[in-house]
Amino acid sequence: MIRKHLLIMGILVCIALVGCRHKPVSASSLPYNLDTVFQTDGIIWGFDFISPEELLITVREGKLIYVHLTQNIQKSLPTPQVAARGQGGLLDVHYRKGTGKNYVYLTYSTRSQNQLTTALARGVWDQQTLSQLQTLFIAKVSGDSGRHFGSRLLFQDSHIYMTIGDRAERDDAQDLSYHNGKILRLTLEGKAAAGNPFENTSGALPEIWSYGHRNPQGIDLDPVTGEIYSCEFGPRGGDELNRVERGKNYGWPIITYGREYWGPSIGETQHPKMEQPVAYWVPSISPSGMAFYQGDKIPQWKNNLFLANLSSTHLRRLVLKQNKVVEQEVLFEDLRERIRHTRSGPDGYLYFSTDSGKIIRVAPSS
């Protein structure tokens, strides 16, 4: 009877994870070429395209690099004052065209009021130079550890969505008076956007869009539905993919499919007022950056979601239909690389970065 119960539970978990339907595929068996287009020392945490040939790259220890892929140009650029400790450092980077001016946005860990926290800065970009760098926003957090900074950016219309990790103070992910464990919605100048869900709630920070997150390091916009998705690290298991909606509570640490690193459960798995993930993974895959592929070079991947995974050393392709993951594929696992971030390039190819300092382009072998 016990054996039968365990078998049923295993089947249910497998269905929940869509794990029975993912296919591991090695790099050598795929009809794709993997070309290393850039290499440096250190962990490449973020990268973004200025044009199909030009990249901005953050190295976590505090370096911002401009690269022209075809002209063999490489330049070091100014950065804010970064406090690189633990998982912190110079983190995400986004290039954005403006009216009359073009901008580079950066997230990074910094010291503020004797706390190590996540900040947002912006500089003006003109002819391969970055100037007028200024800090736009500094998160109000509790905790001073070197963990869980979150720190991915998404631009939608005239708003910035910015992820903040729980800073290893898990209970504060449920506290609206701190930015720990939240996704924020800001203006392009780093202020709280009008219409945010808690702007009129006493004691709540007006920048908050959603809460109850642990360490969201991936965020992107579904090009088909226009919905926002984010991925986040669980503890021991319980990594999540969530559809991010206004004012919703995603449960950490009250509900989670993960456990303490030393074994015991943390909370329940469901709560009537908290959101269930679109997908979760037990054991952990450690999803960091993510991107919907919008290119034309690999048509069968069009609009699929890609997760860059650290401890499980692979790129994972997800097919979404009606807010459900209907297919998963594990890619490039035999590279044995901690994959940190991924982007759909303006040239139609898919790119990903590694903790060994590489940016790799995925192209069809034909």
C-alpha cells in the first residue's frame, strides 16, 4: 500500500513539473553551431545589444565592456560605485533608445544606510561613450548578506520592471514596507510608476508591483500574449516560473515546493490567496536569466522561452500554451557550463553567456 501511494505521488509530481516530457539533447547531436563570439575573465552577469554587431557586457566584479563584434573593438566603460560581494556586483545592463538621447541602464549592488542593496543607474550613450552616469533608484531592504539581489530589468512601454531578491531575509518578501523579494514597476527615471497596486496602501512602498518572490533573476515579455514571466531560484528544489501580475502574492516563504538545504520542509505548497507557479522544478535547475526567442534563424524555436541554468549547466527550452508549459527540452548540457543569461539577438540568433566569461551564439548548422 505504501509503495502504491509513493508511485502515485511520483506520477503527480512528474506531471506538475512537466518533467516527464523534457528531452535532454547534447550540443554535439544538434543541428546547430555554437560560436563563441566573445570571451573575458570573470562572470558575465548581463549583456545587451546596441546593434547586431555591438554589445554591452557586465562582468560581476565591476567591469562594463563595450564590444564591436566585426570591427574587433573593445572598450572599458565607466560604472557606478559597485560593492561586489558574494552574489552581488555589477549585474544587469539594458540599452534603450530615447527621444534625442540614448541610454544605458545598469543594476548593481551598493551600500546604502549600512546595508548592501540593489540599485539602478542610468547613463547617456553616444558614439561608443557613456557619460552623465547617475543613480536613479536604491532599494530599501533589510539584511546585509551577499545573497539574493535579484536584479534583472524588463522594459515595457515607458515602464521598467526590476526584480529584487529577498536578500536572505525570507519573511520580508511578505512585508510591503521593504523591497526584499519584490518585482517593482518604475518610470524611466526610476520613480514609482502611477497606477501601481499599493500606491495608496498605508505603510507600503509605492514601487511594488508583485511580492512573495525569493530570488527572481529572469524576467521577459511573452511576445504572443504580452504577459510578463519571471523565473526565480528556490531553496533546495522549488525553482519557479511565474506569470507576473499586478498586486499578486507569489507566496515565498509561506508556500514553496522547495525545502531547507538541510532537509526539512519550509512551508505548505498551496494557499488560497497566493499564486501557484506556472512550472516548478524539484530538484533545482537554478534558473538565472531568461528570454523569449523572437528571431528568424531557427524558426522552430519562434516564441519559445529559454531559461539559462547555473547548477544544472544547461539551457532549457520551454513551449508555453495558455499559461502552461507543454514541452521542455534540455540543451547543451554536455558543455558543462554554468549558463548565466540568454537573449534573443537583433540579428535573429539566440545568445547565451556563461560564468566562464563566454558569450555564445546559437546558429543552425546549415
